[in-house]
Amino acid sequence: MKINSYHSWATQLKCLLLLCFMALGGLARAQSAAQQISGKVTDEAGAALPGVTVLIKGSTAAVVTDDAGSYRIRVNSAQDVLRFAMVGKVSRELSVGGRSVINVTLKDESNTLQDLVVVGYGTSNRKNLTGAITSVKPDQFNAGVISTPSQLLQGKVAGLNITKSGNPNENGAIILRGPSSLRAGAQEPLYVIDGVAAASIDLVAPDDIKAIDVLKDASATAIYGARAANGVILITTKRGDGVAPGLSYSSYAGTESVSNTIDMLSAEQLRNYLGENKKSLNPTDDDGSATNWQDVVQRRGFSTNHNLSLYGGSSKTSYGISANFLENNGIMKGSALERYTLKANVGQKAFNDRLNLNFSVFNSRTVRDDISPLVYPNMLIYLPTVAPRRQDGSYTEDFSRTRNYLNPLSLIDNNIINNKIKTFLGNFQAELDIVKGLKYTLSLSYQDENTNGNFYNNRQSGINRGLNGVAVRNAYANTKKLAETYLSYDKAFGKHVFKLLGGYSFQEDRNGDGFQSSNQGFVTDELTYNNLGLGDPLPGSVVNYGTVRIQTLRLISFYGRINYDLDNKYLFQASLRRDGSSAFGLNNRWGYFPSASAAWRISEENFMKNAAFVEDLKVRVGYGVTGNSLGFDAFTRFSLYAPVERFYYDGRYINAVGPFQNENPDLKWERTAMTNVGVDFSLFKGRVQGSFDVYNKKTSDLIWDYRVSTTQYFVGNLTANVGQIDNKGFEAVVDVSVFNNKKFTWKSSVNFSHNKNVVRSLSNEKFSLSAIPTAQLGGKGQTSNYSQVIQEGLPIGSFNTYRYAGKDSKGVSQFYLPDGNLTTEYSKAAVGLTGNAQPDLIYGWNNSFTLGRFDLNVFLRGVYGNQILNATLAGLNSPGDATTNNIPQFTLNESVNDNNSYIISDRFIENGSYLRLDNATLGYSFNLEKLKALKRLRVYTTASNLFVITKYRGIDPEINMGGIQPGIDNNNFYPKTRSFLFGLNVTF
């Protein structure tokens, strides 16, 4: 037994030694197979690129280039593939082979024809585009205090006209290739965020955006059918891309101040003016004070923004999470914006990478504090000869006055306008590669928006005097459900490349699910709007239930697209979308929206081979039809009843219910047909790039309310499709790399566009309308006057005012009559066409420089050829009112006897052209060679709205161009701001 035990032990020892030798041999072989790869990563100019991720494909092993662009990484075999990736650069993958040194050059995303551009339901190489599409990358975004993503594009996209005041709570007006609808809220583009159509733009923080693609012509937008008539803006957010984890933090803090004010008389100037003209103030209107009311209600605003993001993953899994906080205290006291946004996404590949799953969540919380619109006129007209408060602390008010003459500081302090918006968006997407080239995609999304409005006029408020406080509260929920499912097939046969797409979409919007209530007569202001039950309303008072109605809209769509590429020279695209909407009449629920486009890459022809300086030259032509269903709700086509009168009967008030809207079973989409011809070019190895486009955009079946006979209808008007609007124009973009070497680079980009807008018709064989008077601005003695008109043959925004003819012998303003005679009396006959608000040219010019570690970006933009009605100055220009209202410096040149000086006429239609230094940013990137924990550290300072060159006499010439009464400055302009901020970008 002992011998057997010994032999067994010996045998086991031999086996163990043999295994050890085998393991050591395997380790030796592995060590001999593994090798270290080193190299340097540079840009196209040969400058080192720090912060580039170098990843062994299919593993999690990764390193990051140092400040000199160098890297070292150990690979397992010569078959390994290295992936080089960096934000803003085109990623590259290189096989190791037998090399030990691998140097790499990465191209800028914006400087390559292979740059992927997001199109509807897919992507395309820029060189293969057949439509008019503009892509804007993060390094091209506008800098400054950004409260909405649309500001990133202002002046950057040819044909896109964005106008915004200094109000942090205002998104501004966005018009692409001219106005093409008569309805409020029906002119904005469609926003698509990560493939989710009609998503809320406020869900996205600017730091989370990877790219913005603007689809401009109908051949590009028709795939979105009934919602694409105003263009489509595709926003792609940042996601983990399978590289090593990266933690980034960006932040800025800045101050904002009013860039310009209206020169009103000081207290001393007003007293002198009245004394010189043998007039005086009422003793109660002069307490010896000298108050500048614009200074009283304005302040230096402070803004801050923080963004923290983490992205990473492996070859199978990717993830990303980011959080953003924005606080923008407006320059008007009482106004402010506060927004929190959170974004998270995770992606997973399975089944040998044939199944790709992605899940994204966006969440935002926005708090907006606004002020009464009465603040804007009163900060100008309120007499400077009184103090904001009396000695007892009460506000200086004169409630015996009419026309809303109210202390502007009291308007801010004693009135609360607060809105809270919570928005959630969840999106799940699955992509399955069925066979080679055939892919199935399923996308499901759900958006839930909850708004809470809180309003309180306290017991000191001059807005609701004698009611002892008025409170209004509302809460509404708006939801969107969207399901998209489509198949795509890509196949190449020699010189022939086909791409096919076919899909189905279902969307349901449920809006206005909530309520509103009000009360008045509160014993204290301490609770403001927080307990409506404490109110004790006056007898006969009516609860304000609001006008919002719950409604559900459904949109069902079938769509298809085919792309054909012949020998990389001849490109063709055709699409068709069939949309059905519950919003339209029973006779027109479905609409067809086709498009076709083609392109010829001339640079690929043999006869161009000797033109070595031409990298790419392409001619495009496209035509398509799109629809517009914005601006009305689910009940527009129905016959509706509502309370029409309220009467007292048998000791109580009773609501009388009657019809207020007629049914129209023929109501349908507005249709926009657009033809576009364009040229794309890239010269001298991409040093000069650009495009030129010419378009003709015709919108028909305009929706408007027309007068009808009450013998045929219950109500005297009917919403119907009748008119037509045309927009014709051209756009040009030129990008030049002026200098490009290791020490110094200079890139310049200029874009400009021209659009001519004309209303072609307002009538047809069934409905007739000669003109639509608009812009009822009010003012002393002008309540019934309209200052603009929509009329056949004229653009939207045509001014229709009195025509100023100077002063008569008594110093009174006089006006031309049609026969050439003059009058100083009110007369409708003296009203005529006096200009229009549409610009002749919109342009932007960007220059970016780098010198060593410094970078500088300077952006100018402007508008030429538009006119602005300065109704604010007209209303102030009343020398006869100087004993009751303040007047501007402008009025000192008026005759004191001129009782017509304030009448709105072409005297106050001014040149709105301007050139603005929109923003300038100076940055410095630190050398991090000794700080291995940091990949990037950049500090910068930005100045916005540094100067404006203009002849306009108002606060600022950037007046709202949205809606059907554009270009009017009428005592409602939140002043533009000038901002200075300091920020930093850190990547760990």
C-alpha cells in the first residue's frame, strides 16, 4: 500500500510539473505575440491632437493621446485593429499588421465629403445628397448665453431667419425660406430629436448636441409629409460610441446688460420743456424727484450654465448620461429662466451584432418668471418727476388716470406670472439586420409634458383694482405617442447602388388635459396663488375657467423612398408619403406628398480628371410637395357650441349656449410645392467649399376664416382652404480654409440668402376676400386703425398707414390724400401702402483662428432691405401729453401745437437694416503633459452683441418676424442684451 501511494504521488507530481512547463511555454509564446504599438495622431495641418481615444476594436483596452498627440498601447496580435476616435473628427480604423509605429491623421468632420448627414429615417454621405441640406456642428454653434437650441443656428444657415428679443423665456420666431401660412403658430419648422418627430426642443441642452441638420427643400423634407412644409430641423444628440469612458464638464458664468435704451427726457429736461412752453405739471405729479424708470425696472442679469456628461462603452455596449443646469436672470426685474435637463441612453448589440438596441430618456424641468406687458410702455411714459415710492412706502400711483398709466415698479412687484413645465421623453429603438443589406427598424416614443400656470395680482396691483387680489391657476397635460416601423434595404450591383425604404407611422397627440380656475377677494397676499379657497369673490363675478379644450389628434402615415446611385456619378431619389389626419374634414382626411430629385457629380466624369483643383462638383435638382397642419386643433373641422351670452334670470346667472363654429367636411392640409436647383463644390483639396441654391416655393390651399351667409350656415364665418403664397429666392454658402499650418489656421465662412414673398390669391370661385387688415395697434384715437394689410400681389408684412407730408404753417403734421392734396384730419382715404417688413438679404460671416494654444472665433450677421414700423416712438411722440406722460428726446424737435405728431404714418417706418457683431470668443487650451488625469482643459471668454450698426431709432432692429404682422415695434419689446461670460471645458 505504501509503494502504491508513493507511485501515485510521484505520478501526480510529474503531471503538475508538466502542466507548469506548458503554462510557462504558453506565457512565453503570448509574450512574444503581444507587442507595443506607439505613434502620433495629428490633424490635417500636422498639429498634434491630444485627447484622441485609441481603442483595440472588440475589447475595452484603450488609451488616450497625450498633449503631444502621442500614444502607446499593447496589442495581442498582428490581427488586432486600432480605432482612433475624437469628437469633431472622422474616426479611423487601422489594422496593426507587422507594424510597431502607427501614425494617424484625422480629418475634420466638417471638411470631408464622407461626412455623414442625417436625413429622414437614415443617413447619407454628403457627396451623395440630392437635396438642400445644411449641417451645423458644435464647433460652428453660436456662443453666449443660450436659452434655446434655436439660438445656436442664428445666422449660421442660409435662408433661416431667426429673430429673438432679450427675453430669456421667449423662443423667438423661426422662418425658413419665407413665410408661407396665415395662421399663428403655423410657420415654425418641424423638430426631430434623435428620430422622434415633433419632440420638444427644450428637452435638449446645447452641450448635448452632436449635430443639427436643416432640411430645406421639399425633396429632402417630403418624407415627413404633412408636417414638413416649413422645413425640418434634425437634432442628433451625443451618445456613447463604444470607446473608453470619458467624463466631461463644461460651465460658464456671465453677466448681461441692456444694450440700448430709448432716450427719454430726464426730470429736469421735462420741467424745462414745460416751462419754455408755459405749461406745468400737476403738483401731485412732481415731488421733486428725478427718476429714470428704465433704470428702475432693469438690472444687470447674471447667467450660469453647468453640464456634466459621461459617455463610454465597449464594442457591444454603449452608454451616456448628462445633466445640465441653466439659470438666466433676465435684465428686466422679475423675469428669469431656470431649467434642469437630464439625458441618459444605453445601447446594446446582440446576436453577433445583428441586433442593435437603444433606449434614451430625456427629462427637463423649466421654471419661467415673467412680467406684465404693461411694464414696457410704462417704463417710458411714467413721469420722471415722481419717486417710485412715497415716504410711507406705498407706490407712487395716480389711479385717476386712464389708459393703463401705472407705476412700472409696482407692476413688477405686485403681479406674479409664473409657469412651470415638466417634460419627459422616452424612446426605444431596435434595429435588426435580417440578411445582408436588409434592416428592420422599430422606434417607440412617448412624450409627457405637464404645464402649471400661476398668476396673482395682489391687493396693491393696479391691474385689478378694488378686487383685493386676483389669483388664477391652471394645470394641463400634453402627451405624444409615436410608433415608427420601417424596412431599409441597401444593395450594390457593380456600378449600381440601390437604397430602399418603406415604413409605417402612427402618432397620437392628446393635449389640454387639465383645468383652470380663479378666485378673488383675499384677506392677505401672503399665500399669493397657493390657496384659491381663501378668496371671497364679489357677487356676480365669474370664475375664469380658461379657453383650453381637451383634444386628441391622430396621424397615420405610410411612406417609401428609393435612392439609386449609378457609378458614383448619377444620383436619383424619389419618395412618397401618404398621411391621414383626424384633424381634417371627412372628405379630405388623406393626403399624398411626393418628391423626386437627381444629382450629377460632374467631378467624377473623365473630362474633369485634368481639373485637379476640383475635388467635388455636383449639380442638384429636386421637386416635392409637403403639407402643413399646424395652427389649428382637432375641432377646427367640427360644428361647435359654447356659451355665447350670460343673462340673469330667476335670481341667478345662466349661460346661453349656441353655435360659434361651422363644420367644414372639406377642410384639408395647406400644400407647399417646391422646386430647388443647386450646386455643391469642393476645390483645392477641400480648402474652398460651398453651395448655391435657387428655389421656387408655392403654398396653396391656405387656411383662413371667410365670411359666409347665415342662411346657409349657423355662424357667419367658415374656416376654409382658399389662398396661395409664393416664395422665391436664392442661397449661397462659401467656406474657405485661408491658412492651415501647424502654428496658425484661419477658416472663414459666409452665407447669404434672398427671398421674395408674395400673396398670390385670397379668393376662389366659392370664397372671396379682397384684403385682410392686420396690426390693430391701438393708441390715442387710433383704436380702429390697421397698420398692415395682407393683399394679393403684396408680401406679408406690407405696411398700410398714413403718408406723412411734413408740417403745415401751424406746425401740425399733415398727410397726403390719394389725389395729392394734404389734410390734417383723420381720413381713411389718407391711408396707403408705405413699405414692407420682409428683408432683401440675410447674411452671416464667421471667422475662426487658432494660434498655438489660442483660438478665436468672431461672428457677424445682419439683415438688409427690411423696414420696421416704430409704433413705440410714434406713441411717445405727443408733445401735448407732456404734462401727463414723459416724452422722448425726439419730441423736443416737434411743434408743441402738433396734435397729429403721434399718428402712425410712414414717418415712423424706418430702415431696419443692421450689421451686428453677434459674438466673439477667445479661448486657451492648456498643456496637460504633466496632468495625466486630464485629457483636455480649455478656458474661454465670450462677448455677445458687442455692437450694432443701424439707422433704426428703436431699442434694437431685430424685431419679431413671425406671424402675419412682422416687423412692428409696439411698446412690447424686451430689450436686447449685451453679455460677457467666462467658461471652461474639461475632459477627464
